Amino acid sequence: MGWTRADDDTQYAVARRLQRAHVGRWLVFWGPGSRAYWAFYRGPEHVRPLSAAQPEQLHRSVLDLQRQLDLATGRVPFKQ
């Protein structure tokens, strides 16, 4: 039997939780084809998409990059 969306219900739920944690400047989702979590920056700077196989990795990467962007641009850190 082939893959169905229900096979990844847990990953989709985790991605929704990550999205809520990073709402505003980031779009976060689960990529079933890549088997990875993805985050796309919504701000004015050009930032490559982030991806990670584990949600904790993606969360840390987003926080680290957001901190770097805030420091580089002089913005007040975004409240997570």
C-alpha cells in the first residue's frame, strides 16, 4: 500500500506547533516528499530556506538565524 497523508499526521501536527512558535516572520511546514521540516523567512532580507529532519533542529536554526538577522539589522528582537 502506498503513502497517505494520514501516515504523517504526527509530523503535520508538529509542523503546526512550530508554525505557531514562529508565527509572523516564518512560514513553517512539513515536507512529505523530503521527509523534512521547512521554514521560509517572510522578512525583507534574502534568506535561504531552512530545513531539518528533526523539529528541534529546525526550531534552533530558526531562532539562531532570527537572532543574527535582528542583530544585523538593529531590529528589536521578535517576540516568539
